[in-house]
Amino acid sequence: MKIGVEDFYRIRFISDLEPGKDDIYFVITESVKKRNDYESRIWSLKDLNEFTSGPRDSSPKISPDGKYMSFLRKIESKVSIMRIPLKGGESVQIAQRKDVSSLKWSKKGNKLFFISNQEEKSDDVKIIKRYPFYFNGKGFIYNKRPTLFSINLDGRIKKITDSPYIVQDYDVSINDEVAAILSIDGQKLYWNNLYIIRGRKMEKLPMEGSFSDVEFSPDGRYIAFTYSDNSSSIFQHRRLYIYDIYKKSAKCLTCDMDISIGNSINSDSRMGMGKHIKWLNDSLYFLANEGGSSSIFSVDIKKFRHKKILSGEISIDFFHPSRDGIYMIAQRINEPQEIYRDDEKLTSFNKYFIGLQKPRNFRFRASDGEEVEGWALLNEKRDSPSILEIHGGPKTSYGNAFMFEFYLLFSSGYNVIFMNPRGSDGYSEKFALQIKGHYGERDYLDIMEGLDYCMKNFNLDKGKLGVTGGSYGGFMTNWIIGHNDMFKAAVTQRSISNQISFFGTSDIGPEFNGDQIGGAPFDNIENYWEKSPLKYAGNVKTPLLIIHSDEDYRCPIEQAYQLFTALKFFNREVEMAIFPGENHDLSRSGKPNHRVKRLELIRDWFIDHLNPKD
């Protein structure tokens, strides 16, 4: 089976898994080519029918008594909080604001909680005092403060948090206590704190570092969360903890496991992901990656014993443990998302893509003895050109998740090689942190040695190679072509070219580069320049296509401008495609027609420079 670029519009994105008393609800999102936008509706698993009319509905939340659903409906530039009876009837609007996220019912069912921005007054001149002043996907945030609110069912709103706090996540207990992950003005990115809020009183847990995924136990005694103290790196493995409210003590539940909580497997065919920890009675379930696959574990908090509940060649995006099994929104390496109960597939929304060839999994020993994992999507004609794909992060991974881009290139006549070099997630913490301060060293060797392994073991043509990647993968693409001329074509996307300017222009620059490159350019400028692909622009011989978005605040577009200008200065073959109104997540959540155009540009650049035979 072959797929074309227009088949992107066939993908059905499944998200927002929400259990009811006798049903499971979820959201289906589809791309609408004519409107160049997305439409989303809430569905019932029991009936496999649409439950809401859309066209932009999301975040279904079932009331504790099981009688009502609240959800969010986007109408033009505003978001409405809606409520609808589950047994039938019309939805009613409770409130409408510019933005709403993280909607939840109180455990008593008498009110809802949500996060929304408080906005300070501003005119066309931006007077900026806070850092960061912009953030990828959110735009300028210097005058916005994510705040926690509650709202009664009659529409009366109450503010729970205020300046100087910024809300990142929260949960509400059976006693109406709030556990909130908050940062404060001036606090470093990647650092925050966990607070228990009781009325006007706030109690901060005595732990410093990075918190996420906060969840109260059903009885309200424990707060579960994932945590890293960031003592070695911002990319340390995240561990699972519980905090006993009665004893005022925290306990790590996974410190004896060398895995990180969450799912970091890359996919261009999902719309968001759910929380990585869930309670079921006295057991706490959590999601983690093992290699390129997702696994679900549980911990009995009375015995503090964990066990693996579910694993396999799968990527789990949302999950819900129940008495009759674990419901999941999951995908496979050659199949987009569907809903499963344990190993049983319950839906077929993406049946068009069934039958795609499964890539070959391989492992090789790097030159220092470490085992590295990868995959090869191989055409029948082994002399076909090959494209090396490099993931971003760097602490993410490739694996058993669907990549439409890979299958488009494969269907266009290419072999596609992808792997998890040092720095990737899903393996030991040492494996992930080994590239800290050493970009372009062991990671580069792993990639090149892995490619050499594929050339030898799969009899691929060394004279027909292309390379592409985004974000950190874009950095590595730039690095490779500045240190090696074996590739005949390259596409760098949302990339880093200059570590010095990245420090001062990226929304995460000082914290990210302070950790990954080391220190600041003011006292370490030689090393910053040494780790900048721009330094090696004069060595580049590979024709390069630069793809960047003009509202990318993670890897700002000045990175693309500098690289383009340098290569033009050296009279190299280079083109640049700038996507207006898009950000760092163009390939994952950009406008549908822009996503298709990006895929066409990548495919056509390789066709023009690698010349695959029919």
C-alpha cells in the first residue's frame, strides 16, 4: 500500500479519553481542507456515534453523579464552558472567556474548575518586565498570567490563585482541597513548586525541582505526582512520588526503576496527550517508555510494590484503568490511533491506513560498546535512495508510533532510517544524559555508525543519501552536513544554527543551553560557538532546504536567517521556506494545508536531488 500527501486529510486524530459510569467518551478531530482548519466533536464509545455537534468541541468531563458532561466549545476567538445532560437534551453555556483549559469537576459535582489567563491592560507598545516574555504556541505572554478559577453551575466565577503565581497543573480532592503546580515570577523555567491550597491558605511541599501530573487519591489522603530535582540536568528521568497529607511526607515509588514517567515517542499523527498517572482505588497506574514502546505499570500504595500491567509494540497517548481492563488511545508504528481495551482494538477510525509495511527493528553496538536501537523502512528495490530522519528533544524517541511523514517518503520511493542515539528517552538515565555538554560528539557518532550499520546490513546505496530532522534533529542535520559531505540532500526544520543567539532569543534559551551546552555565552563563548553549526557553514556542500515558522519562539526564525545568509555568503545551494503564522509545532498542530505543504516541500526536495527511479 502506498500513500500520497493528500492522504493526510484522511487521518482521524483521537484524544481526550473520558470515562463515564457506563460509557467512554473521546474526541475525534479531522482536517478540513476547504476551510484549512480542524473540526472536533465528542463521541460515545458505546454507540460509536457523535455525542456533540461541534464543530470545535473538546475536553469532555463527566460529573461525579454521572448525569452531566461539561466540555469546551471554541467559537471564533472565544471558548465556552458547556454542560449537557448525558441522557439527552440541549447543551447550555455556563461561561465564555478568551481562553479556557484544564476543565475539571469538583468531586461533589457542585462546581467546575479551569485555568484561564488574567490579562493586564496593554496598548500597541509592549512594556515588558517579566521573563519569559513570549512562549512557543502562546505568543507574547508578558501581560498574561495562567490563573486557576472555580465556577458555580449558575456561572459565578471565583479566582483561586493570583499574582505572582502561574498555574501549570492542578487537581481537586474529595474535600475540595486543591493541589496546584505553580511557578512564580522570576523562577527559572523547568523549575516549579507543588502547593496545597485550602481556602486562602497555601502550603508548599518542601521539595525543589520540577513537578508535573498531579493527581489526588480517591480518598484525598495522597497526592501523586511526577518529579525531578534537576540536580544533574533538566533532562533527568522523571520519578513517581506520593505525598501523604496526614503525615506530611513524600515517598518515591519508582526510584528503583531506571525509567522516566511519560510517553515521549514522536508522532505527527496525534492531537495532544493525557496525564501519565491515574488512580484506581488503592493502586496508582503510570505510563513509561521502554525503548521505543509504551508500558503501563501499577503500584499498590499499601505495599509499595510495582508491577507491569501492559506492554507491547505500541505508543499509548491516553489511558484509563478500570475494573474491566485498561482503555487506551494508542497507535502502532504502522497504524494511526485507535481505541483499545487492553490488547483488543475497539475502533477503526483509521482503517484506511491498515496494511502499511512494518519497519524492521534493529540494534547495533556503537564503537564505545553501547547498544543503540533503530528502525528501517525498506523498499523492495534496495538500491533506492535512503533518508535518515533525526528526532528532536533531544530527550524524546522514535519507536512504535505512527509517522505519516515516514510513510509518505517510503511511498515516494525511499528507504527511511530512524534511530534513538545517545540523548534519547526510553533507556537508562545515563544514556539520556551522556550528551549533556557534548552535542555533536557521541550523538553524532551513534547516528553515523547506525547509518553505516544499515548500509552494510541492508545493502543500501551509499551514494543516494538524504538527511532531515527538526528542532534538535534540525541542529543535528546542520551539524552533520557541516562535518560530512556524504549526503546528497538535506532538509533542516525548526533548527538551531547558532547557540549564542539561541541563548538570548529562545523562550527556553538560558535554561536549556545553560544545561545542555553549559554556562552562559558571556563566560563560555568559545564553547557556545564550537557547538554552533553556523561555525561550520563554510564546510557545507550538501544542497539544503531550510523550513521554519515565523512564530517559532522555541527555535526562533533568526536561526534560519543566519544559516541561510551564511550559506549564500559561501555560495552554497540553499533554499528557505517560511511558514506564516505557524510555530515550533508546525508538523504536529499547524494549519492542515501548511502541514501538507511542508510534506510536499520535503518530498520534492529529495526527489529533485536524489532522483529515485520508478
